[in-house]
Amino acid sequence: MSRKYLALASRIKTELSDIEAVVKRITGGWERLQATGDDYYLDSVALNLHTFYSALERIFTLIAMDIDGAIPEGLSWHQDLLIQMKVEIKKIRPAVLSQETYQMLDEYRAFRHVVRNVYTFNLSCDKIAPLVNNIESLFTRLKREMEQFVRFLEEAGESN
């Protein structure tokens, strides 16, 4: 079990580094959109917001599979997976996310669904702006919580 925990800890660290680069692309694209008014930058921002949540969901899926032993199924599996990450599983693992982070991420999960199901020319700056404006503070919070979970994995991996 120790190798599995340590491998997952390393994978999460790598993913967080990549997600940080995505956050920079989101804010950079938004700044260019504001400066130029060119709505092609809005497409870029939307795609990177989609990527931001998809990368997190990849981490959550690994945790659910490797640690929890169960990935949600059914039509609402994306939402159920996010809920699973805010729940402590006694004798298995602590909660991965706080309630506050869960609530913030649920908005990005919902937006990812929008990106997958509408034409980009129908996207609205007004609806995307709150997501962009909160992304850096959310990532700071999320990174702190994920690093705490990584420490749990490393300690559990070293003690086995």
C-alpha cells in the first residue's frame, strides 16, 4: 500500500504544477480580452477553465480509485465525485476538500458542463467573469488543501 500512496502523492504534485500553469493562462487570456475586446480570447479562457476543472477531476478520480476504492457511477457521477472529496472516510483518509472549496469548485464543475454543451460564440463574459476573478484565490486555497492531503499520503506511505 505504501508505494500506491507515495505514487499518488507524486502524481498530485505534478498535476498541481500543471494546473498552476493553466491558472496563469486563464488570467493572461482574460487580461488580453479586456485589453483588446477580441472575443477569441474568451474562447481561450473558457477552454482553460474547462481544463482547470478537468485536471482536478483527474486527481479526484485517482483518489477515489486508489484510496477510496470506489468511483461514483450514473448520470451525476461528476457531482458525486466532487461530493466524495469533501467527505472524510474514517480509517481510510481525511476529507480532501473543505466545504468552502467544494462549494467554489462546484461552480467550475457546472461551467465545464456548459463549455462541453454550447457553442463558444454563445459564451458570456458576464457569466465567466466571476470564475476568472476567483480563480487565483481558489487555486491558492485548493493548493493548500491538496498539499495537506499529499502530506497525509506521504506519511501513510512511509508508515506502511
